[in-house]
Amino acid sequence: MGKATGFMEINRETPEERDVQERIRDYKELYLPFSNEKLQEQAARCMDCGVPFCHSGCSLNNIIPQWNDWVYRGRWDLAVETMHRTNNFPEFTGRVCPAPCESSCVVAINREPVSIREIERVIAEEGWKRGLIVPVPPRKKTGKRVVIVGSGPAGLAAAQQLARLGHDCTVLEKNEQAGGLLRFGIPDFKLDKSVIDRRLGQLVAEGVTIRTGVTAGRDPTFAQLRRDYDALLLCGGSEVPRDLPLPGRELRGIHFAMDFLTQQNRRIAGSPLGQGPEIVATGKHVVVVGGGDTGSDCVGTSVRQGALSVTQIELLPKPPAARAPETPWPLWPYQLRTSSSHREGCTRLWSIQSKGFTGESGQVRQLECVRLLWEQKVDGGQLTMKEAPESSFSLKADLVLLAMGFVHPERGGLLQDVALDSRGNVVIDKNHMTSVAGVFAAGDMATGQSLVLKAIAGGRSAARGVDAWLRQEANV
């Protein structure tokens, strides 16, 4: 590395967040500018570790030490080129990825890890600013036609890879704009949608055709897609949310988190909100059920909408403040994580089980809860839970947002003819082909809900499988 002792001499530093009282009044991105000089210092903290364990934490196998070295040396051109060898959309992952690479950074054994995610984001932004990220159209066309259903990170990554290999690639999206979860599920204060539009422009310039407002599986049908294209790639995501079927679930004011987040993103974009009642937190006591990232996004959005109070509850016990002994380096650590949304105003409760909803005049007003006691089995087995005696209590709840994850893709339509596993996900082989020849799947539709970086990795891998199959078919 350019500065072998940098990790001992320089402390970790990341961009400061905008003032809370300022940022909760808008939906602009959270962080203040971070100078390139400071970023080069942070890149200098990447040590000459010999075996870069950051690779083990990254599903994309990003060449992290190499791009850190290029940043330290001021070679932005080479940093951008190195990054794009493995990641089509580093400006996405540089904003929304939880950075498992940092948890497995060798420096993190006894110091703060290298600021990998921020370095990744800035390399991408410098690439755009300096004109280093440009369309890369294919040198030669194959004459093969591929259709991809779903324009989330998996579908877009696969589309770009396949277009660059010379295939005519069409992406079908049921919504009015492309981007999938990136556009409709992630709040603008975490990912400004102009960042997506900028990258979509590159894909279109490379020959990718994007058709929105198309409900694949209904019109066109599965049979029509198979007939009209040489290969079909399913990247529709895992969209069926986990429900909470408790007494009182029928009351008004109980909604799935993604419906709430999608409406707000459409509101900001000036788009129609879609079917169903309008969901707003303004002047309401909000309870978010689920302690993950989606729940955190609901917290930040509710605060910006002017909720009277926001409470987030989690079934599991409160994690420790530091890395738990059972998840030693370089594993993803089990520990307490506090997001920017939590710092904006939120009550967080752990070891809470929901028991039912109560209300008046058909509107929810309270969430009935009980506290849990968690016990570790003597033999080190799984934690077991039981209700704490006389621990029942109620939370004010004019709006309840269910953020407990997703169970499987939507069935029927495109999936009625392909094999599904026991969890309801699409079964694929090592080349991402489904049980139907010429039909492939990638992203959350095949793996279950996961991270954006894993979806991109899945899309890239599926593109290789599709390309290999098309070329094999052409040689028959």
C-alpha cells in the first residue's frame, strides 16, 4: 500500500450528518461534503494485510485494497475502473449497503475499520464528475434477445452485463418508473432518485430498452415472453410482506411498511400514490413493528411527516453495544446498531411481543404488548422465549407499520410454471436457470430478501449464465 503505517497514524473519519433539526424538514440526503483530501487520508488507513478479509465480507468480491491504493495516490481513473470491474452501481451500495466489508476489515481486529463504504461512494461520484463513467456499448451484436422482468438492482445489473456482451436486452417494470426497491422502497434521504436516473441513462445509451407500466405474466404472458425472446430472466424481487395476524388486524391504520414508504417516495416524485388509502404519520402516534432497516426507514419518514411520537419494537433481545463474543472478527457482528433515523427521535423497545390491536370506530388506537424473557440453553442452543409474568402493557398507536420482512415472491403469473422451494423462492441451478429451460432467475426472487449488493452480485452471475446458455444454443 502507498502508506504502510497509515492505519496506525490516522483515525477513522466519515462525513458528518446534517443537523437533525434541519434535515427532518426535508428529504435530502443526510451527509455533509467530505473533501477528497480527507478521503485520501482514509484510504491510506488500508493496511498491507496480505490476506484482505474485506473480500470475504463483500458478495461482489470488490477489489477493495487496490482501489484504496489508487485513491491514496490520486489516480481516480484507475480507482473508478477497478471498482467497476465487480460492481455496476457503486453509488448505490456506497449509500445503502450496511458494509459487511468493514466488519471483516483486518484493521477492525483492534481498531476502527477503514471507511470502505464512503470511499466507494466518493470514487463513483468522482467518476461521474470527471467524465470517467461513460456508456460502454458492445462492439458486436449477437442477434439474441433477452427480456428481464424487474428493474431493481439485480435486473439492472444483469441488463447492463448482457447488453455489453452484445445481446438485445429489454427490461420490463410494472411500476411507472424503473429502479424497483431502490426507487420505491428506500427513502430519498438515503438515496436521492437522481442517482438512479443518472445510471439508467447510461444503460439506455448502451442499448438497454426499459419499458415501464408493464405487468409481465399478465400482459405479456409467460408463454408470450418465452416465444418472443431467446431467454427470460426473472428479477421481480421478494414482495409478499410478513403479516401480523392478531386480533384487531382488520382495524384501519395498520399497514405494511413498504406501502407507507412507497407512497412517500411517490409523493416526493409527484407521482400518483396508487390504490389503497393514503398513509401519513402527521399528528399520529406511530408504532413500527420490526427492528431492521425497513423499520428504521419508517422511523425517519414518520419523523419527517410530523408524527406525535414514534416507537419501534423488536421481538428479539437488545443486542450488546460492542461485538458479541459469539460473532468474532471477521464475522458480521451481532451488536446494537443505531441508524441516522433513530438519532432523529424514536423510542426503541426490545423483547416485545405484539398480542393484538384495539381501537374505536374501526380505527386502531393501541397495540397490546407483553414483555419477553429470553433464555440461552445450557448446551449453547438457540435462545428460547417466554412471556414475563404480569408484563402486559399498551402502546398508543394511531398508525402501525409492519416492517417484519418479506416471505417470498408473488406467486402465479410468471411463477406458475417454474419450481419453487419450500420457502416459496424460485429454484435455480448453478447457472441461475430455473426448472424451465431458457428461463433464469436472480436477486431476492431466487434467494429470498437480502441486501442490494447481493442482488447486484446475483444479477451479474445470472448474466453469465444467460450468456453461456445463449452461446451454447447458438452453436447447436
